[in-house]
Amino acid sequence: MKTEKSQTFTAEFRESSVKLALDSDQTIKQTAEGLGIKPSTLHTWIGKYTRPVGNKKKQRTDEHLYDELKSLKKELAQVKQERDLLKKATAYFAREIK
């Protein structure tokens, strides 16, 4: 039995593949074969990247997610630092009361 390793494609490749598939006169199967990917994979990408965006929720790209993750990590570090400072202050004042 032949096992294939799953390939990882960049977001730019996926987006350009979807655009190529939608803009070309070829079928999705032909486009996928030309790109060296499975037609089912291209169908999945088309479904993902062409979903209508609701007015209430903005479409998020990977870049926004990385920026949000970075800011959340920074905020978490600050909150941990504040928590540790408060623990030390509590211990200090607890010793004074005794």
C-alpha cells in the first residue's frame, strides 16, 4: 500500500489557485491537475475562499489572526506580571499584620 504525505500549501498559493480556477475556461479538475493538486482539494478551497461575507462579521485572513495572537500574548504577559506583583504585595502585607 502506498502512503502519501499530506502537503501544506501557503495561503497565497491557495488563493491564487482559487482565482485561477474561477477565472479560467478550464474545468476545476483540469485546473487542479495542472497545479498538481487533487480536484477535491481545489473544490474545498473554492468553498472556503468564496463564502459570502456577512455584514456583521468581517472576513479574517491569516495575517489578522497572527496579529491578534501576538497582541493577546503580549497582553497575557502583562497580566501575568501584574498578578505576580500582586501576589508579592499580598504576602508582604500579610506578614505586617501578624
